[in-house]
Amino acid sequence: MSDSPTASNESTASAKANATEESTKRRSRPGYPPRRGRKLRAKLNEINNKVEKEGTVAVARAVQLLKSVKRVKFDETVEVHIHLGIDTTQSDQMVRGSVSLPHGIGKSVRVVVFCQGENVAKAKEAGADFAGSTELIEKIQKENWLDFDVALATQDLMGQVSRLGKILGPRSLMPTPKAGTVVPMTGDLAAVVREFKAGKVEYRADKSGNLHVGVGKLSFDEQKLVENVTAFVEQVRNTKPTGVKGNYIHSITLSATMSPGVRLSM
């Protein structure tokens, strides 16, 4: 005797439900992105082939390429990646600093300034989002407060700020003279605050000798992006450590948040 239609329908529905559940599990496994659709895979292959076909190009052409392959709705960040020929185990070959980009980075930068006395008012008048001494240090220590993008400190407060090394250091937020984020007693605190609010960026080589820095938004005019990229690369060139022998800059790549990298000839 054959199964009833109702039983058959229930079996089919159950099978579909199990298949859907299994598919959902596969997509939601930690560390495993969902499978890309056929159209998306084809689009990504087309973009990659277009970029690879161009090879190594000038900055202006690289910017044009990034704009032509844009496929997402949000305003992507344009990034420069530089592979350096440095030995990161040698302290005299560390590459770290800051550079004021001609046209900023296209986003609001939250600046905290560790200072005291009349410098608190100066920092806030110059645009600092937060300024103070003991109260801010304790807030970071006790509440793990990190609602800022750049941390500046006056030289006279570094003795207290140094206690935050274990918290700020791993996040590249610790003020340091090499990055221009420690203001000397004779320095112009207001000018430093304005520079970082306007788009001055810090950079630091990682353990593999690479630099990764955002230099603007893809919506910027082409010429503005070219000038920002050029300013950053020239800054890195001019700060070549004396201990580096041989080729200092091995490669430079320009990319946007959701794009492949374009190799630069600079």
C-alpha cells in the first residue's frame, strides 16, 4: 500500500527544512564566510582581471582604477600599503612618524589631550574632543575608556601617561615623540591639535616591515587623492633609517576597502 499524500508532503517539507538548516549552519560557522553567489563571483573575477591586466601603474591611473571598480554603496577608505626592506628586530630601523595630508582623511578624528593647567583650555579651543589629566588617565585605567582616535600629551604629563602603556600601546594610541604626539613644553599645543583634527595621520611599521595607512575617501577628487598618496610616500622616503642597507621600499600598493590592491610605480 502506498504512502498517503499527506505523509509524502510532510516528508518533503521535513527534508527541505533539514536542508535549509544545514545550509544555514554552513553559512554561520565562525571563521567561514557565506558562499558567494555566481554573479558576485563573476563580478569579482572581472575586477581582479582588470586590475592584474594593468600591472604596475602611476598614482593617478591607480586612483582611476579604484574608482572604476567600485561596487559598494558606502564611501570606501583609500589605503596605502608599503613593504619596507627593514629589519624590525633592530631598534635603529623602526619606521614610525606622522604626516599632515594636504586634504585630510575624510572623517572626523576624535582627539584626547593629556595636559594640565591653562593647556586644557588651549586644547579645547583648538578643537580637542577631550582634555585633562588625572581624571582622564583614571577613566582609561578603571573603565577601559577608549572613545578616541588620537592621543596627545604635553611633555610634563608623560610621567603619568606612561602608566597607560599596556592599554594604549597595543592599540597604537600611546603618545610618543617619534609620532609627534608628545608636545614639548615650548611647543604649540593648539597647532598640534589642529593638525591632527585636520587629518594628520600616524604610521608605524608592523612586525613584517609593512606600513598600512588610510589616506582619504574614494569620493575625493582624483587629484586630491593623488596628492595625499604622494605626500605620505614622500614622508616615508624621507625618514629612511640610517641603519637600513640596500633597497628601502620594496613595493607600494593602493587599495580601497572592498577592492583588490593596485601596484604603484613611484
